Amino acid sequence: MKKYLNYIITFVIGLMVSLAIMFSKNVFKQASTSEVMHILCDSFFVPGVVLLGFGLLVVASNGGTFDMLIYGTKKFFNMFRKNPTKRLQETFYDYRTAKSENKMSFLHLIVVGLVFIAISIIFLLLWYEV
């Protein structure tokens, strides 16, 4: 159960965003089936793309894409510390090896994002049929 907790939490967050979009577009007050399918397609597509995008950003971050930018920013703001003895003295190599040990999981974001996009495609196909 602990293994699937990330998937469940991500799915619930995506579902809450979908419901917020549905309620903001008054899906339950629409008269035509075509409008309902259009709103449902939009409401599942938005959280799907957002979750998939976050998952791909985590993949890029785990690969080290942003390491130099983050390290440089830390070094820059560290120059303005009051106490010079507490300044960051680690090298970029030390920072990179420490960061590579603490990789974040990303598969739950990508899988749930793709599920939401697949549901959106189903509603899109139903919208074209109506």
C-alpha cells in the first residue's frame, strides 16, 4: 500500500483540479452533450499536462540539468552572509555528488499525468462523435 500512496495522492490532487475546472465551467448546468464532453475533455487535459510537465521537470532535475544554476545561486547569496565562517565552502563536485544521492521519484507524476491525458482523449473522441 505504501508503494501506491504517491500514485493515489497524485491522482486525488489531479481529480480535485479537474473538479474545480468542471465546477468553474458549470458542467452540470449545460444542456447539450457536446458542451459537456468539451468541458470534460478540458478539465482532464489541464491537470494531465501539468502533472506530466512536473514529472518531466523532475526527470531533468534528476539528470543534473539545473545543478549549476542552483549551485551558483546558493554561492551568490552565500556571499552576503554576516558570518564569513558559516559560508558555504563546498565545491561544485561535492554539491553534485550529494545531490545525485538524493534523487526524487517521478514515475507517479508521469503515469498519472498520462492517465489524465488518456481520459481527456476519450472525452475528445466522444465529443467528435456527438
